[in-house]
Amino acid sequence: MNLRAYLALLLVVGIATAQDEGSTVDGGEEGADAGAEEGKDGSGEECEESWDYIEFLRGMVNDKVEKTLEGLREARNLKGEAVLEDTVSNTMKEVLEIREAVLDRIFKLRKDEIAICEDQNIKQEDNLTNLRMDIMGILLKLIEKDAPSIGKLKEIRDDLLAFRMTVNNEVMRVMMLPQGKAVRKPATDGDCTECDLIQELSEKVENLINCAENDGVEGEGEEEGSNVEEDAAEEDEEDGEEGAEGGAGECMPPNMYFMDLMDCNRKIDDETERLFPSLFATLDDEERTKIEESLRSLKAIREEIEDVITKLSKSKDEDKLKKTVSRSLSGTSATLKNLLKECKAGCGPEGCDSCGAEVLYEMLEKMEYYMQIYNDTESGREPVDQNDEVRRDLMKYISSNSEDSSKILGKKIEGNMDDCDQEKMDVYNRTKNPMWMLVNTTIFTEGIEEPLVMVETMVEMLKQLLQEYCAGEEAPIRKTKEGPSCEWEEYEQTGEYINKIDEIIQESLFKPKGDSAKRDAQFGFVEINGLLNKRVEKLFSDGMVCPNEATAIKKEWMPELNGCMSAFMNNKLKFTQMTRLERIDCTKSLRTNMERRRSDLLSQELEKSIDQIGEEAEGSATA
């Protein structure tokens, strides 16, 4: 029996089964009721059916749907006369797997193998039954006689895309269901500056390592150590900030090392609480970028220190405690020193000894000048005039850079090129294509919105290059645009953003696990913003061959993300007193819009793939 005949038989059995099961859903619901009584937690606190269901929909249904659609896309690479038959057969196998997963879930629900929280009103079985019927409709089209045709494949593609959107809508429906209780979180504040804090943390960590490696506490006894602990506790109550520092350069007993580390994390928490409001108080893009980088760095350092504190708590042996500090904090110390170096490198040309940086600062001045031209709303100038001014000035600047590059190339031929010349040449080479892209944008666009976006992106890229030359980072290897299309790359990149959004929802918004949930959510938003910035920088450094993706990031995702971040900074809203719907609402909107664009991108890719499949089939038939 071939696959299609087997499927036809299977569907007949499935339809009959669906009729029987439908009577259970509509008429009796005995299994669901039993599951509700069995699985519900009497306290109403621990029972959490929703996220398990969400993970099933995402992992066992949606991921498989996307795999099926990707297989349909990859079918363009198949060869031979049977390419349409093979495509239908492969699609059928994938859809059958989805059907089996849904049926298995329904079966487990009816056997009370999955806990049901009756008060949450999720109605898994009802909705899974609807999904199963949608799948059956797709399978019925796959066994029709004309299934191996371009027209029918496009129809099946549309059905799969619609099914994918239905599953995404179901995920969002469950996410927005009310939770009930929330956790209260006290507010804190701090008053440290970024560079001062990094230097203080670096000194503390370095001092701990020196104490551990040089036995700086041999003269202190246990009694004195306990007094240090008592004094530290008193200071902590009175000040809440200083903790048990033991004085600059002094060493605490090994069993008290953890107190200095706890004080470090306490200061990081204070600084984090201070930085988040200032992130939204500033309108300066440069300052905003610095704050975001500080937040990401502080989060990473805090996690490393917390890990060392955990290790120290597992031993009382002084030698082991010293070795733990010496080994585990060495990486943190190096990170802090690099961060301090980068922080000082941000003070302008005077703080950066690099010939490449000299060129970059000059380029930044040019871009800032162009931003002034585009942001000048009082002059009443027409967009065409603004673009013309930017284009003429930029072309002169590119010509000047080309002349300088030619002179450096002449030095290279003569064997007189030094490291300074090489840095300048590298900067010219890395920025030439993006600058010409900006010139082209001023020619082929009637407004100023797109050129302004590209100027802003150019500023971000130049600042990233400054970090490389000022902080001694190695320049990344650039790749030319080859392989996947722009639509497919954007589809995959957007999937990464959505995964991060889901992580924030799961760990911080859906069911907060502690007082740090709000802070963790804010860090998550900052991480997404970092992903978006890095992606735009890469697109620009690659020559902006995929401008639509950069436009979507700058005009859609970043403004929406900033709106979500701002919502969490509203002091009038108490995070731990917000309902689940209120916590998730903004994030849900961002996720939904990203999913919608991702679906459009996938549809475009599939359209091209199916057309290529048809061309291949026609070519093989006439060969």
C-alpha cells in the first residue's frame, strides 16, 4: 500500500473517530471534568497548566509546521520528473507527524495524564480538537488527485500558513489568560556612576584575588573574623550600601570572602535600578547606547559573582575557599579591566591612541552634520534639497578618502606603509560601500526618512568600529552576501527575536518567580535591543544589500521595543501588582507583529520555491 492509499484509509478512520470524540466533547466532557478534578491544586497557587500547553503548541506543533514549510521551500532543489510527487509525499509525512502529536496530546488529556487547572479555563481539549480538524483538512487536499500540481501546492501552502497563524493566536490567547496572584517587589535606588562603579568592582575583585593568593589573613583569628561579620551586619543595617568591605586593600578571613562579593552584587543591583530610569530619561542616542551596554555588562558580571558565592557557600576549608576565589574570579577580573578600559576609551579622541580612530571620529562628525540637515525642521527646506546637500557633501568626502587611500597604496607599493597607514586603509575599505549606499539612497528616494535611518545606522556602525580600535578588539571577518535570500535571512533572524521574547514572557512575565522578575524582564528587553542593533550594524557593514530588513528593525521593532521598555519604567504601575494580561500586553503586541511579518516572509519564499519546482518539473518533462 503506497503512502497516499494508507493516508486515505487513515483519514477514514480518523473521521469516524472524530465523530465519536466530538460527541464526547459536546455531550459529556466526562474525561475533561475528571482531569480537572484530578489535576487541580487546591491552593490555586501551584497549578499552572498554561505554560506546559504553550510549550507543546510551540514545540510539537508550530516548530513542526515551520519544518514542513521549510521542507516545501527546499523542494526547489529536487530534480527529476517526479519532483511534484516527491514534494507532496514529503509534505504529507510531515503533516502526519503533526497530526499524531495533537492526537497523542488529546489522548493524554482524556487519560488524566496531563494536569488540568479548572479555574484557568484553558480548554486544551476543545482547541486541540479544532486544530486536529484543520490538519485533517490539509491532509485531505494532499491526497486529492491533482495534489501534485503547482496550483494545489500553493493552496496547501496557504492552508499551512493559515494553520501556523491559528496556532500562534492560540499561544497568545493562553498567554493572556489571567493568572491571579502576583509577587510584591520593593523599590530601591542607587547613585553610582558607570565608570566609578566598574573601577570599584575591579578593585574589590582584584583585592580578593590578591588576598587569596598571598595569604593576607594569617594574623587574624576566628574571633576577630566573627567581629568583622557582626560589624558588617551593623553597617549593612545602618547604611545598606557599604557592607563589609574591610577597608581598601585589607583582607578578610577566607570564610568571609563571600561578604565582599555580596556587597559587589548589591552595588550592581543599586546601579541597575538607577540606570533603567535614566535609559528612558535621555534623548541622546549615544548616551542611550552606553547605558544599554552597561546594563548588559553588569548583568553578566553579577551572574559570574553569584556563581562564585554559591561555590564559596559549599565549603568551609580555607585552602579550598582561597583556590575558589583565585580561580573563579580571574575571568571576572579580566572582564572588569577590559570594561574599564572601554569606558575610558569613550571619552573622545584624546582617550584613544589609534590612527583608525582619527578617521572614524572625522566620519562621525560628517554623519552628525547630515543628521542636523535632516532634523532641521525650521528652515522649511524641501526633502529633495536636503538630500541633494547631503549627497554633494558626501561624494566630495568619499572622493577625498579615495585620494588618501591611493596615497597609502602608493606607500605600500614602495614598502613604506606603517601600522598607522594600515589602520586608516582598513577603515576606508570597511566604510566605503555603506557610504555609497547612503549616496544611492539620497538619489532614489523622495523623502528623508530612509536616508535619515541610514545615517543613524552609519553612526552606530562607526561607534562599533571605534570600540574595536580604541579597546584593542580584533576586527570581525566580513563576508560577502551569498547563499540565502534577504527574505530567508530576515525570517530566521526574526525567529531569534521571538524566541527571546518568549523567554522573557516565560521567565519574568507569565508567572513571576521572585522579586527580580521585573529587573530580569528589563534586562531581556535590553538584550533584544542589542540583538537588533548588532543585526543592523551587520546589514550596513555588508553593504546594505537587504535594506527592507534594516528598515523594519529601525522603524518597527525598535520603536515598539522602546515602548515596552518605557511601560515598565512607569513608577505609577507596580509590576508585582499588575495582572498577567497587563504584564504581557505590550510584549504580546510586539511578538504578534513580528510573527505576522515572519509569516509574510515565509510566504514570499515559498512562492518562489513552488514556482521553481514547477519550472524544474516542466524542464524534466520536455527534456
